[in-house]
Amino acid sequence: MSIIHKFRISLIASLLSITLMTLPTVSSAQCAMCTLNAENSTQEGNTQGKGLNDGILFLLAMPFMIAAGVGFLWYKKFRNTSGSNSMHMIKQIEE
């Protein structure tokens, strides 16, 4: 790795860190309110808490499903290219 490449990576990482640190933290406060709402609704017999939990699981599962799909496609592409290369080598050896 050249020094310029390392500098670019460190510059991008620094800018990303600064950007993430300056974002407002208001959104993290909502999680406690959702938890409190879900607990209160299940104690009163409502099913809103179950719906909220299902929604959270759905939102959590989507990034993992996308990553698994990309990984599977990457694996298929790698397997196809490596398999064709090995068959090409075998044909060259036979000749």
C-alpha cells in the first residue's frame, strides 16, 4: 500500500467519524419510549406490543437477508469462474 492510499483511507475514516459524532442523538431516545410503550401495552392485554416487536424483527432481518443474497451471488460468481479456470487447465494438460 502506498502512502497516498493510506492517507486517503485515514482521511475518509476521520471524516466519517467526525460526521457520525456530530449527528444528533435524538433518535436514540425513541428506543426507550418504544420499549416502555410495548411493556405497558402487553400488561394491559393489547397486542400492539407484539406488532411492534414483529416490526422490529422485520427491520432487523432485512439487512441480513440482503447481505446473504449478495454473499450468495458473490459465491456463485467466484465458483463459476474458478471452475471454468480449472477445466481450462485440465484441457491444456491433456493436449
